[in-house]
Amino acid sequence: MTFQPPKGTDDLMAPQSQAWREVLSLWDEWSGRYGFPLVMTPVLESTELFRRAVGDTTEVVTKQMYTFEDRGGRSVTLRPEGTAGVVRAYLNSGHQGAWKGAYSGPFFRYERPQGGRRRQFWQVGVEYLDVEGPAADAEVVELGYRYLESAGVPNLELLINSLGDSECRPGYVAVLREYLRGKEAKLGEDSIGLIDVNPLRVLDSKADQPVLVDAPRMVDNLCDACSRHFEAVKTLVEGLGVPFTEDHGLVRGLDYYTRTTFEYVGRQLDTAQNAVGGGGRYDGLAETLGGRPTPGVGFALGIDRIVLSVGELDRPYLEAYLVSETGPEDALQVASRLRRDGVNVDFDSEGRSVKAQFRAARRIDVAVTLVWKGEGEPIDVQTKGGRQDVPLEEVSDWFKERT
């Protein structure tokens, strides 16, 4: 009998996993540059947290959550998104004033598995809480763009919209609902069911986009405060040198967004969904969760789709392979020294022949093979460009100079 991973989940191993390691390491670097320290929340949360935060009418809550009763009879859910848990953690901490947090980890949604859409998927993201000004929106938007740009996502595009707030959105919803009723005969069944419940969700329907080309725009119905905020965000983002396109149909898939909403798209990504991430402002979310008024803005990025966009790496996961002519015990000592000096190196611990060790190096396709001949002997450094003898104590410097 053999066991397979559950449908919609994957095993990731080298060499494919090397791309994941690199984009995740890059995320730690970029989020740190912008002053977002790591925050870690449970994979399992109260079901009610997501019902309140994400919205009862969203597909995430109605169709996609992994929800069950634990042994204490409590309804719990594997987290389908990250913002609700981070905001809950912030409120529980008692922190006052502006706060930043970056997260990274697995999330879960029961969807039909396809390219770029898995039931267990990996997201990274940030939340910037207790901040209202448009500069916070622009900073968050730029971080996501710079990270994706650095990761090498091809044909990257940033889409931006505003969804207004509790003052101006109700008027727009009424206008939109009336418009959708006039188009009801041409809309899909799911969209028709949302007209009275949550008409904004209809704008998120990919299948109905041809019907919605002349739909009323939220941007034309913004109150003065929301309009000023949106114009300021766009001006700041443009001043940062980040190109963007206004997309007046962009609403994202969660109910907590207010004002700024944005999405990063990889136009070269050949999947049903080419968005690699997105986010927005959610000024009323903390109150929905029973906390004090705490405005915030953030985003989440899908590592699965980022890796698909970037493609497999054309380099091995090791810098070097150590071949020992004197046995694995000596190789262990030499490899340990090189590793402490910063060299990514591996060796054969089974004591196989030198010929077999060279075959192992070729299978890994390392750029450098290091041959250990014995105590007091220099390392025989072999590359495709030739070979040279380098004293053991100078090998790490040789690698630094090479790069």
C-alpha cells in the first residue's frame, strides 16, 4: 500500500523546492527592509473569526473553508487567509499605535485544484495597523511591487481601485444593484443570487465581465474624503516610480476592504487566475471583530503562483560537492569547516569510491567539485573552466571572489 498527498496538496522536493527557498528568503529580506517584523498566528482559528471578517456571502466562507468541530465541540477552521488572524492577534496584544507585521505560511481553501490554485497554498503578506494616511497605503503597495519585481515575476502589472467607505458605498451599492437588475437576464446564476445580498461580489465574477463593461463605477460615487484619499495614494505611488493601472471593477474577494484596493498581476502566468497577490485597506475590520477602531492596510501574495511565474531555477541548490580520497570521516571535518565559512557544500557519507562520488557531483550538476586528498594537501578545485589547487583555509575566499 502506498499513500499519496490529499488532492490539491503537493510534495515539494529539490530541485523544484530551491525556487521556493529563494523566493521565501527574498521575502524575509524585503519585508525586513520596510520595517515589518515577523508575526506568527495559529493555522487553526475559531470559525466565527472568519465568518465575521471575510463575510458570510463570500465564496471563501460559503464554499471553501475547511471547518470542523474539535473534541471540545468548538467549531474551528483551517485559516483561509491571513489578515483576520493577524488583526485578532494585534487586538489581543493590547498594543497601541502604529504597528507592522509580516507573515508567511500555509493556508487552506477547498477549491477545484488547478495550476496556481491548490487546496493547501503558501502566502506571505504584511499588515500595517492603526494608520489612516495614504502614505501607509503607498508604502505597502510599493513593498509588494518591489518584492515581486525582485523575485523576477515577468510582465508584472499593478491594478488599483477604491471601494469607498461606509459613508459613500451604500449609495453606490444601490446604484449598482439597480444596474444589475437591468442585466439580470444576461448574468450567471451565481451573480443573480448576489444582486440583493452583495452586489459588489458580482463585479468579481470573471464569467460575467462582458456583461459588466458599462457598470457604474465606485470612483464616480466616492465621497470627498475617499476621493482625496484615493488621489493621494495614486500620486504617492506614482512618485515612488511604481507603474499602475486603474481598474474600476477590482473589488477583490473579501468583504472587509474599504477605500484602497489593489492587485498584482503576472501577465505571463498561464493559469486560470494570473493574480499573484493583492490587498487593500480594511478600516472597519477590527470593530467587526469586537475591537476598538483600528484602521489598517495590507496584502497577501501567493508563493505558488510566484514560483509558477518565475519558473524553475537553472542552477543547483549547492555551490560545491566535496569528493574525499581519504574517507567520509575526513570529508565531514572538511565540509564542516567550509560550511562554517559560508560555503554551501555536500559530500558522500557512505564511503563510496572516488568515481562514485564524482558521479554524484555530476547528478547534482554543481558548478564546483572540491577534491580532498589528505591532511596538509591543498584542495583540488575543479570547475568547467579548469582546475587549480587552493589551500583549505583559502577556499571560502575563493568562492567569495568567484561571485
